[in-house]
Amino acid sequence: MAQAGPEGSAVSLVRVEKLCKTYTLGKQQVDALRDVSLTINAGEFLAIAGPSGSGKTTLLNLIGCIDTPTSGELVIGEDSVAGRTPDDLAELRLRTMGFIFQTFNLLPVLSAAENIEYPLLQMKELSRSERRKRVDEYLEVVGLERFRHHRPNELSGGQRQRVAIARALATHPRIILADEPTANLDHKTGGSILALMKDLNRTRGMTFIFSTHDPSVMDMADWVVEVNDGILTEHGIFKTWDVREHLASLEKAFDDLLSQAFTEMPRPEAERKREEIRRRTTRTAAPAADWADQTLMR
Ligand SMILES: Nc1ncnc2c1ncn2[C@@H]1O[C@H](COP(=O)(O)OP(=O)(O)OP(=O)(O)O)[C@@H](O)[C@H]1O
Ligand SMILES: [Mg+2]
């Protein structure tokens, strides 16, 4: 899903180079991330998987410039983040990133609409009416127009997370970082939140980087990397639906070939031949979709 660059190459949006993060707690040191390298292209829908304590939040916080690495380099777009002042970083975050958190992090005294408007207040170039227009637009994107005046405690968990998504999107960031966005939601609501994120990724080309330990959430990602004990252990799981699509197109090509191959024969004979070839090929190979499921589903 990477966007093509000028020479047809993918556009790198986040580049992480040998990133390390060590936390010091009293005399104890915790290596939360060790030598993590990763390039994330524009348009990606990436899941960071891994057990509790493996370093997912640490990695997201570093990419989001909320925290600073102990060593290594982080490049956002073309620019290295190293040596930036806190004000510069705040500006970079405001202009480039949208954040979605496990616990939604909405301001309890503000309505849904005011929560979405809140980060826009820092964008001085936006007039009041432009701000209102954006709020309306993103309330509609997440399907909450009717709930604009509700405060967070007057909304369900799924609705709160929708407000948080609208708030993250309203500043038009290039990257959305989401730390376990579905962990506090039931399975069905979590699924609809993920579906909304994926739709925004597909239709608006937004880049999503989200962490999860839920296998059904990982399954919706285009690309999954895994962190284990601070080490990035797995890259680029080949997703089942890609294989399925590919196999389906091969099957169709095979069928077309079969159809063409026997055009000279009398029809009943051609049918018999086609059937025989189909029987032989399905005896040796499982149907494509089953094969993809059995071989690639984890
Ligand atoms: N501020 C901190 N001070 C000290 N240690 C920390 C701090 N934040 C995280 N750690 C440690 O770093 C390691 C990675 O933590 P992190 O929060 O990134 O894990 P995680 O994969 O997000 O876990 P979870 O799935 O439970 O959210 C853990 O061992 C944790 O205890
Ligand atoms: Mg975490």
C-alpha cells in the first residue's frame, strides 16, 4: 500500500535506525528497545504486535516524538528528529501526527465537538469558521453528528474512540499513531473501529501505525511487525488475502486458458477434457482459499 514516489519508489515517511531506549529506575535499567530499525512508507496500515512489556508503547512514543531515544536515529519525512527543541517537536507533532490512545484521553468537560476542535485551536492559521467546518466534517466521517454536544461520559466506549479518531484526523496529520486503540472495546466495537481506520487508510491514504496484542486486530493489518523483549523479531507477514487474491487471479487465468485450449474440439469432448484437467489439478492442490488459510493463518 505504499505510495509511489517520483521514480516509482515508495515514499518513506518514518525511518527508524538502530533505535535503543533504556529506562533507568533507581539502580535498575530496562532495555525497552534494542537496535530497532524499520522503514514505514506513506499509506501503510501497520500493526506492531507483541506481548505485554515488549516495547510497543515505547516504540510508538518514540515515533510520535513523545519520548526521546537513548541512541539511534528517527527520521520523519526527510528530516532527522535529533537535536530539535521541545517547541520544534511540539510543532512537528501538531503538523504531522495524530494520536489515538487505548483509554481515549478525551477531555471530560468538553463535548465531542469541542474535543475534536481542541488541537485545532493551536493551528493559528485556521479561522473560527474553518475550525467549525473541520469539526463538522470529521464528526460526519466517524458518524457522530448527532452526538456533537455529548460529553465523553455521555458516550459509549466505541463512540469515545470515534471522537478520538476524529480529533486525531482533524489536524490533517500524515501519520496516525494508535496505541492499542481497541483494547478497551468489546470485540464487535473494536472490529468496527478498525474497519473505520482501514477505510480512512484506503480512501484517504492516511498512514496508520497501531499496536495490539489481539490476533483479530493483527489480521486486519496489511503488515505486521513484532516486538519481543525490545527486539523487532518479525517483518512483513505475507497477508492471507493478498495470497488469496493472487491465487484467485491465477485460477481465473487457468480457467481462461482451459477454455481457449479446446475451442477446436467438438463441445462435449472439450467439456470432458476440461473436467478431467480440473479433477486432476484439484486432487493434487487444495482449493486456493483453503490452502492460503491453512498455510498462512496463524
Ligand atoms: N517510564 C518508564 N520507566 C521505566 N520503565 C519503563 C517505562 N516505560 C516502560 N518501561 C518498561 O519498558 C518495557 C516496555 O514497556 P512498554 O510500555 O513499551 O511495553 P508494551 O509492549 O507497550 O506493553 P503493554 O502491552 O503492556 O502495553 C517494560 O519492561 C516496561 O516496564
Ligand atoms: Mg503498551
